[in-house]
Amino acid sequence: MKVIGVNKFPKMVTAEEKQWCDELVGLEEYDRVIGQADYVLGSLPKMLSTDNFFNGPNCFSKMKKSAVFMNIGRGTTVDEDDLADALYQ
């Protein structure tokens, strides 16, 4: 499995933390990597900036139809209505 991490501040990630990823990118490359992913794992904290981060236009419409989305994040990071719409298309 190739693991691609997306981090808001990738330059601040330590070498020890980077060892868990084959590639680490910033948010500017999010569109590219989410379209390649077979599995998308959401692990965002609950913050105003992450509310509904995983939504139709930002996430589900860019994913492969065969991709699997898993959320282990906190709070309201997933727009559940958009997720339901994506599942039934």
C-alpha cells in the first residue's frame, strides 16, 4: 500500500512523523491525491476550519467511484448529507 498524507503544514512535520507516509503533501495537492486514492481516511480534529471539510464538492465528487471513505475524525468534519448523496449516485 502507498500511503499519502495530507497536512496543512507539511514542512512542520517531523522526520519521525514522516516515516509513516510514502509521500506527504500540503493542501494545495489535495485535489490531485484524493482523485488517486483507493482509500480515504479522515482523521481531522473538530475545529471551525474543518467543519464539513469532507463534502461533495471538496471530496466525494473528486474520489474514484470505487474508493472507500473512512472517518475516524472528530465532530462535524463530514457533511453527512453530501456523503449520503455520493453513496446513492
